[in-house]
Amino acid sequence: MTLPEVPGEATLPRERQDRILERLRRHGRVIAADLALEFRVSEDSIRRDLRELAARSLCKRVYGGALLIRDIPPIAERRREQVERKRALAAVAVSLVGRRQILFIDAGSTNSAIAAALPDGHELTVVTNAPDVALALIGRPGFEVLCIGGRIEPKIGGAVGSMALRQIQGIRADLCFPGVCAADAQTGLWTFDAEEVVLKRAMIEASGETVLVATGEKLITAATHHTAPVESLTHLVVERGTDPAVLDAWRAAGTSVHVV
Amino acid sequence: MTLPEVPGEATLPRERQDRILERLRRHGRVIAADLALEFRVSEDSIRRDLRELAARSLCKRVYGGALLIRDIPPIAERRREQVERKRALAAVAVSLVGRRQILFIDAGSTNSAIAAALPDGHELTVVTNAPDVALALIGRPGFEVLCIGGRIEPKIGGAVGSMALRQIQGIRADLCFPGVCAADAQTGLWTFDAEEVVLKRAMIEASGETVLVATGEKLITAATHHTAPVESLTHLVVERGTDPAVLDAWRAAGTSVHVV
DNA sequence: GCATGGCTTGCACGTTTGTGCACGGTTATC
DNA sequence: GATAACCGTGCACAAACGTGCAAGCCATGC
């Protein structure tokens, strides 16, 4: 590890940049004035360093210092829509996650938001069939990422098929976030795609608890394939403004309802 | 002449280099001026030593001295660097791809560029252990994407381990793009990470042809684990400006060389 | 002996790179 | 809308750089 800066110790220019990068990775941001003090050079030199790093697109130069670039995976079409709503849902959904848990995260735009919203420092293991979820978590400190392989279905944005199924069946998780096409307090979870059904079922069965995170319309639309009975759905996270009658029905079914 | 004679302090060049290396390992860096003083030789000699050590990739030469080669930066950073060079290499590399072929694309920043450069309308099947490669191809018309699952190693940016290995062994491909850490016309392909080796080997063995896409420095640096003999490397794509002698050696070994 | 060639070394040269400072413009914050 | 902090640029200077070269050393062989 890097030792704390020794006062009279000289650092090579390039070494200084490396250390700035490291600091950046750890703290997410650096302040030019602090760095100047720490490395005992003028702020001009620090600014030059930051500019250079920014030119290599290793950080983003901002007023007063620099920020870590968190490259957001290229956003699929659906994801672009209603980003804000999904982020709000995700923020609540991740509060259900405990330390050192193992999570199944299914493919889907809302689940991408959930992955991005997962807090650091919980030492989580995330199992996912969605490349964008995996990518969002690669390099995040304290995360172990397990990717479910298989043929990727473009419509879904994740692996499906027997290969994926077999891998899922070999894992047990604490929490499961299935992608939600439609859900109903009487019958439970429904899905459009036949291939997806078996995967979601396997995920849910392999998990201690299941969290449904749904924008309001998911609770009033219908889908073609029955996927899971309501008893297996532990939590429901929905937006404010959802029909209270619907929520009561879910509560009556034994699901813990969380309103954003 | 100008230097005072110190009896018994004389060191052979090779011995001096060893001592420099030792110092490097202990402190993480060395400063040319200090070494000159310590070994009682001119800075010129020290600089020559450092250059030589750097050529053997035992250290990283920087302004003022040399640094220990720290572990490779995370994939997210590597992918953002040298974008233009990688794009140019990728543009040539993809010209080796035929219609309706099955491709193995390994994890790695250059391979990300290759995936992005693959042409539409070739009805390709891409098998990859890298989520970012998969993500780049999801939704591209005419592509079938197969994701290799397993534990994702953040440094590498792709799945590794026995789970990934088994999946790879169940597939036969036409073309393989292994990530290149170092390559040599005599001995073939070398890799830094032990886990990666088995994966790359399996990919190469399961493919009809193998394409090495390498920025110039990969052909003069060394890595720790032998991965594939030169006979199994069908094509080499390199940048203009690579040492002609090196390229001739590759040609002599039977590899088809493509210069960008 | 001494000539030869390989190797290392220090020096001189011109070039590149890093640094701090002064200047005037820009941006946050109250 | 004033103030202070922060910014980029140009500049001068010093340190570090690579290169070419000649001197020195040593082993080898005539």
C-alpha cells in the first residue's frame, strides 16, 4: 500500500500522477489544492497533471479538482425513458439489501437502475444474466460479480436458455430482483417471453426473498405467461400514486409493500 | 577521472542492475540521480541501466528515474486509453472475419474495440466472456451473442474460472481473438494472469484460426505465463512502425502479418 | 609484445520535459 | 453584483534526457 506522504520525500512526476489516479479511484474525487500540499508542488503542476489525466480520459476535470469517470454503460432504448422514476424506485429497493448478501439481478431496465444504485461497502455478491448489470458493477469495490452465460436475447438484454438455466440452478441467493412485465395481487408475476419464464422461476425459487420493483403501470397490465405465485413475492416496491386498492390487495396477500 | 577512486566499491554493470532492481522492489521507485551517487557512476550509465531494465520490462522508465511495474489498471480505464490506435487496429482485424462465422472474443480493451468495429450483415455468432463485448453487440442486427458466464475478474473485465472454462470447451469457433498481454515470434503468446491462461488456451484450441491484435509494445514486453505456441497463431495485426525485424520473425514462423 | 575487437564508461552537445511565476480571464459563493 | 478562489497561457529556467564519440579496460590471438 502507499505510505502516507513523507515530508521531504521527492516523488517523480509520473509517480505523482499514478498516485493521484489511485486517490481518485478510492475517493471518487480529488482537490487540486490538497494535492499541491500533499505532494509539495505548486497547484500549477497539479493542474497540469489533472489536465493530462483528463486528456487520457482517466478523470474529469472540474472546478477545484477532478472527478472519477464512472462510465455508464450505453443505455438501451427503454432505459432512456423514465430514468428518474426508475432511479427513485431503485433507491428504495436497494434499502432492502443487507450486508454480505447474494443477489440475483435479472435483466431489465429497472434492474439496471437497481444495480447502479447498490451501495458500496456491503460486500455483495451479484449474480446476473444481464451484461449491462455486470458491467455496471465491474470494478466497484467490494462487489463480487457472477455472470450467467448463455444465448443473449436482444429483446430482453440478458442470457436465456438452458445453459443459463443450469447455471442459475447451481446457485442459492438471499434476494432476487426479477424483471417485472406484469404483476397481480391475486395471481402473482407474469412475463411476456416464454424463454424468460423458466429463468425467472429458477431465480425466485433459488432465493430466500423476492423483491418486485414495478412502475405503476406494471400492476394493471397483463402478460402471457404465469411465472410465480404471489406467495413467493416477499416485497413490492412501487411509486406513490398507485391505486390504494391495489396496494391493499397486495398487503392482504402477505407482500410487504414499499411506496416511494 | 573526476570521480574519486573507492577501493572495493567497484561493481560490474550486471551486478549494478541487480542491485537497482532490488532497490526498486523495496521502494517502488528509484531516482537516477540517487543511484548515480550511490554507485559512483555517471547518471548516463544509470540511465542506460534503467533503459535496459525497462526493455526487459522489469521496470517502467519515467522522467527522473524508474517505477516498479504496478498491477495493470482496471479494464474500465484501459478501455478509455489509446482509443484511436485501438480503433485503427480493430478496423483491420475485422476484415479477417468472414460471413456466418463463429467468433471467440476474449476480454480486453482492444477486443472491445474489435467488437464495436464488427460489420453489420455478416450474420455472425459472437462468443465472449466479456460483458462489455456482449453489451456492445446486443441489438446489433444479424448478430447472435453468446455470453460465457462465471466469476467476473475486475482486472480482466471478463469471466474466468472453471465455470467459464467448461462453457468454452463446449463450443467450436472459426476465429478467435485472444486478449494479448505479450507475444513473441519464437515462443508465442504470453499472459500475466494465471486464471486467464487456461481460458485463452481453451479458446484458441477450440478455434480454426487465431488472430493476435497487438499494439506495438506488446511484441517487445514479456509476461509471466506461456499461453499458446506460435504455430497456433494464424494472424497478427500490428501497427505501422513496428520493428521490421520482429515482423520478419513472425512471418518466418508462419504467421500472416497485417500492418495497419 | 602488441594488435584487435568487444564492452563499458564519462563527457559534450542539443533537445525535451517539468516547474513556478506573472498575467488576465472565468467561475463559484455570499 | 462584488469578492475570492480558480483557471489557462505564456514565459524563463533548470533538470533530465538521448545520442554520438572517444577513452579506457580486458580478453583473445597473432
